[in-house]
Amino acid sequence: MKRLVLTLMALAFGAAVFAQSIRPEWDLRFQGAFINDEFDVSNQILAPSGTLGAARISPYVGLIFADNHRIKAGFDLIKDFGTEYDKPLWEPALWYQYDSDGGFRFAGGIFPYALLGGFYSTAIWSDASRFYDAHVDGFLVSWTGERSLYEICIDWFGKYGDNRREQFLVMSYGKCGLTPWLSLNWEGMFHHFASSDAVKGVVDDHFFHPYVQFEFSPIVPLDRLELSLGGMIGYQCDRDAGIRYIPKGADAIVDIRKWGFGVRNQFYYGESQAPFFHATDASGAEYGTDLYIRSSWWQIRTDGKPGLYDRLDAYWMKSLNDWVDIGFHAVFHFDYLGLLGTQQMLQASVNLEGLRFRRR
């Protein structure tokens, strides 16, 4: 009897200690975006004109336990501007997250893309895809060091269904900082675009972009002076049609910023990274943006020949405090014939993360 009492007391004490290590916390993210696309000057040959205006809010609540483990749940809600009586878009989230003291992170479930730390260009995510797709349905593994970051995630965003294609996306980013001003980087994706019950066919859409990045701001009186030089290679295969492409190209990026004002230019010369954009599937429907989540500018040319693409951003970005960022971009797109069109982007974001509930 005495042993049983001592055992129960030990269990109760252990439970009390464990309960003290469990703490509730909450996150709140807000993003507002206005993107106006004006591409009539080029007869909209690579991208249509249009306007994206929307606001999103993403509240999450959860428990942190044993200092490094979290379980959270919440949702993402998006409302397009000018759609007063239309229902907003929403998506639930539920995930487990582990963050070690040594910079290792693991997440599994349905979790915000904000947990990823890498930079993914428009060759992977278009502006619209980046804004409207809030969550990863899958897993993330990453490690962050003093000058380095490595991550890989799998996003299973299409379950086989009557009219829904099976799709999953593997993304990876890496940055190996050799010095304060030199790093070896990559971004990449493996996109599996498969059949639905209504339409058969599988297309492989893979992309890899390794590059060398120089950051000279530590040695010059600028907030940023960045130069990136890299190559791009893709693998595009329509398995049923038996058509395969391995598009290749090279790019150079210069980014200069001071007092929040900046100019960024990306120059690419090479082959189309979206060669099936205007091809059709077994039902006769164009693949278009159903297949490609990257910007349609990466078609490069409509005739399939190699060409150049140049994107010039003039921008202003400002952090109002540790949580709030605002910015404006004027974007100009060019090809070998000249100006393709312009964009005006206005964005605001609020990120309140890992906040504790107040105790009375």
C-alpha cells in the first residue's frame, strides 16, 4: 500500500511539473495586397492584364510544451476587394512543429508557408499563387545556421478525385554562407501533375536554379548591394504525349537599396521554363495556370525559341516596427522587342508570432 501511495504521488508530481511546462500561445498574421497588371502594350501575349486586390488574416492558437514543441490550429481567411456579397475564401490549418535550440525545424500537418525561411522567385511562385496559397499540406524539414539555411518541404495540394488532379510539390532552398559577403544558393521544385478521374495524363514540371550571391553591403554605405549569378534548368515531360523538354538558361540579378528605396533588376536569357503552357490535355483544355504555378512570364517567347526576359523593380520598403512592414513596387517587364507591360504593387503585412496569453 505504501509503495502504491508513493507511486501515485510521484505520478502526480510529474504531471504537475509537466503541466507547468505547457503554455498557450497565439499567432496572428495579416496581409493586404493590391497588384495592378497593365500588359496591353504587348497585346497580353505572355500574361493577361488584371488586378488583384485582397486582404487576408490568419489567426492561430496552440500549445508549446517541453520548450521546443508546438501543436497549433487556426485558419486563413481571404476577401477580395470589391466582392461585398461574395463569400470569402478560407482554409483550416492544424500542425505540429518542433524547433530545436540548434536551428533545426520540423513541421507536419497543414501549416503556414510563413514557416519556410527560403526565398523562392517568380520562376517557382507567381505573385497570385504566392498570395492565395496560404498553407503547406505536408511536411517541412529545415536547418538554420549563422550564415546558412537549408530546407525541403513536400506540399500535397491535390488529392485524386472526380475533377481534381493528383498533385504534389517538393520545394527546396539552400544558402551556404562562405563569408559575410559570399554564399552559394539554390532554389528548386519537383512538381508532379497527374490524373483526375475525369482526365488522364501525367506531366512532370521540375526546376532547379543554383546561383552564387555576393552581398557587398558590409563594405559599402548601402543597406543592400547584391549581385547574383546563376543558371536555370528544367525538366518538362508530357508522359502520354511522349514530349520532353530540358529548358536551360542563365540569369543575373542586381539589387541596390538605401533608406528603404531600391532598384532590383533580373535578367534572364534562355529557353522557356513553361513550354506546355498553351498545350492541351486529354480533354482539350489548355494546361496554362492549372499546371504552372510560376509566373507566365517564364514562357519567354510564344514561338518556343530561346530569348531574353528582363524584370526591373523600383521599390520602397519600410518596417514600421518589429511586426509591421509596408512596401510599394513599380515593375517593368521587357523582352527582346521592348516593354511587355508594367505592374504597380502595394503591400502591407503584420506578423505577430509566438505571443503568450496574459495571466491575470
